[in-house]
Amino acid sequence: MNGLGIFTGLDLRNQTLDFMSANFGKTGAYYYWISRAVDERPVRANRIRKSVGAENTGRVVLRHHEWNHAAAGRAKRRSRAPATK
């Protein structure tokens, strides 16, 4: 793709379907449509899960309003702190 001047998704989206098909064959049409956020493949909701993600953000679980209150306090303290170079 770089040899054709295509470096980003925007470069890809600026190409015509004819250009993409001529240079990439059948895959060119896929690239053309996927760069425009068009994907007609059916959703397969019943597939076997390949991985499970989990996030541990700390020992204490804060409710949303508690987190906002704590973040607001930190921001207020930082705004009062003397500027450093």
C-alpha cells in the first residue's frame, strides 16, 4: 500500500472502488468498504469465547459519586499548589 501512496485509513478511504479492485483484487473491495465503516458480515453472537478480559483498578472499589468527589478534591488541591518549572 505504501508504494501506492496509501499510508493511513484516510488515504485508503480516498481511493475509488475501481482503483482498489485493480490493485488488490477481491480484497480491494473489502478494504474499500471497511475504510467507510461498512461491514455486511453477519454477527456471530454464539461463538466460543477466545479470551476474557478483567481489570483490577485497586483494592478499594469506589462508587461513581465517591470517585468523582475524590477526583474533584485532587484537582482542587492541584490548582492551589504553587507552579513549578
